[in-house]
Amino acid sequence: MVTEDTKIAILGGRGMLGSDLTSICESQGFRVEVFDLPEFDITDPRQLQEALNAAQMIVNCAAYTNGMRANGSCTSARILFLTAARIDPTSRPTLRTP
């Protein structure tokens, strides 16, 4: 159950979607912690696990947005997608290992 005491971690919280979501959550009184580049790397399992442990709810808004390079090479976009897909959707946030 989500209450005002629920701490929400927003991955990619400085991007277009993440910053809008952060503003909305904060305006509703939620405690929000933003994780984003350059200090947070979603592809680093240790950093991702720390982010998952920081909150009761995690919202992944991270995206690969390097414009034209994203069209030419999908490697970084795939890494981001596959890393985010390993987030365990159970009530206790943990990172699934392959």
C-alpha cells in the first residue's frame, strides 16, 4: 500500500518523464530519491542494488536517449533494457541475477 510515508526511488529521475514524475510525487507529499547520470549508472549491479534498497517503491524511467547514435548502435540501449528487466517485481526490492 502506498502512503505518504512511502519512499519512491526514481531511476532516470532527471530525464523528461522522470523529472515530471518526481515533481508530481513530491507535490503529493511523497519522499522521492532520484537516481540518474552522472553519479548513478543503472548498468552497474552494485549501484542498482543500492538504489533498490533505498526505497519501498521503484519506478524505472531510465532510457537511452543518445539521439542519432541510438539509431546506429543498439548495444547501450540493450544493456539498459536488459538491466532494468532484471529488477525483481516482488515486494522486497532485489536485483535478479542471471
